[in-house]
Amino acid sequence: MKKILITGANSYIGTSLEKWLEQWPEEYNYDTVDMIDGTWKDKNFTKYDVVFHVAGIAHVSSAPKMEELYYKVNRDLAIETAKKAKSEGVKQFIFMSSIIVYGDSSHINHKRVIDRSTVPTPSNFYGNSKLQAEEGIIPLMDDKFKVVVFRPPMIYGKGSKGNYPKLSKIACKLPLFPDVDNERSMLHIDNLCEFIRLVIKNEESGLFFPQNTEYVKTAEMVRLIAEVHGKNIWITKGFNPLLKLMGNFMGMVNKAFGSLVYDKNISEYKENYRVGNLRESIIKTEN
């Protein structure tokens, strides 16, 4: 029986993992702890095999007034939690980082591929706070304290926040959508939860890059979402020349239609964690 402490009460990833692990009640036992105030410091970590640290500020803000808070929560809190876990005999510490450590640059006119040799280049304090947390946690690893760092791409699923719900609303309202041949790495929440479970089961350590089997084309995702809701949406390449021109000076165009992927080789694992394909994941998310 693996005993797991999930930091960050009511977080999307944390609560999703709790539900996922309920499929194996004889193998995994979990607790959660709220990290908002300092009471977590008094919690006894000695009875846990694993600490899954998901507490953090998840969505990017460029407001200067937020910078100090990002470093306090995403970096300092993570490192402090890892040190406490190690000092109290926890065997494995799992940290949720993000693809954002590589910057948020993608472009409609060229494809960016990240592999193991790609050097992180954060472009904002969200990405930098995550990278600095990694740099503070990884050196704590030794034979008795295994450290796992995840750098997932955009995570989506039923109840998720961020860009996916915005795309879903667009798919249900617009009569047509640009057919740009872009590619994005994405990760459905079930695939992430299964990967976390396997990493815990196999007592792993190291840096991991989980993603769906398929790269995602924005237009195809919109089409699938519309299909689930019984909507007809016209996918057209008519806007592509204008969008490619606008991509040279409008970040919003690149955010929607740029190509940013992990090399598929770095996301492979010795056991299958992709429990559903893209179509299945969209159906599950939208229903």
C-alpha cells in the first residue's frame, strides 16, 4: 500500500488524481493538505511514502504586482515542502512543473520542437518560478529520496481551466474556423493521472515529459468539440494567408495557431499511460 500526501487541497490535478486512484483501493491510500496558511508545517509527513506537490499558481499573469507571490508560492513553498519531506523520511517527491519553463514562444509560421537537449528559457516569472523550484528540489535527490519532476504541456479535461474551455465555447458558437496546419502537445487529465500512478508504483526518479499520443491541430480539436455537441462548423483555409501575416506581430494568433511540441521520443514510457486517444478524451471532457 502506497501512502500519498497531495499538497494543495481542491486543486484540479490533485482532486483528479484522488478520483483516479480510487480504482485501486488496495494499492493506494491518499490524504490532502491545504497549503494556503502555514499549518501544513505542523503536519506529520513520516507516515507517507510519497508527497505529490501540486500546490501552486497555475495561470500566467504578467502583472508586476504578482511577481513576488509567484516566487513565494511556486518556488519557495515547493522547495520548503521538498526539504520537509526529505527530513521526515518520505521516499519519493513529485513536483508538477510545466512546459512553460521553455518559454511561451510558438509561431504560426514555424514549428518548435522541444527535446531533451533543449535548454529552458522562461519568458515570464511564472515559468522562471517553476524552473527555479526545479533547481532547488532536484539537488535534494539521493538514494533514499527520489525526486520526480513533470513538465507537462497544456492539461485539459472535464472541469479544467485555462485555454481549453475558451476553445470549447468557440467551437459551440462559431459557424466557421480557420484550418491552420499547426501541431501542439497536449495532455488529457486521465493520461496524466495514469502516468503519475505508474511513476509512484515503479518508484521512479527523474525528469518526465508526458503527452498524448497524438499532436493536436487546433482546427481538428474544434471540429471534434463541435461534433460532440451536434454542431456543424465549417473548417476553412481561407483565412490562413492573413493569419500568417498577423502572426508576425500579434501574439494572440501564435497562441492559438502556433506549433509547439515535445519530441515524441522523450514522452515514451515502459508502460502505457495513454488510456484514451484524442477523440475519446474530447468526448469525455465535453460530456
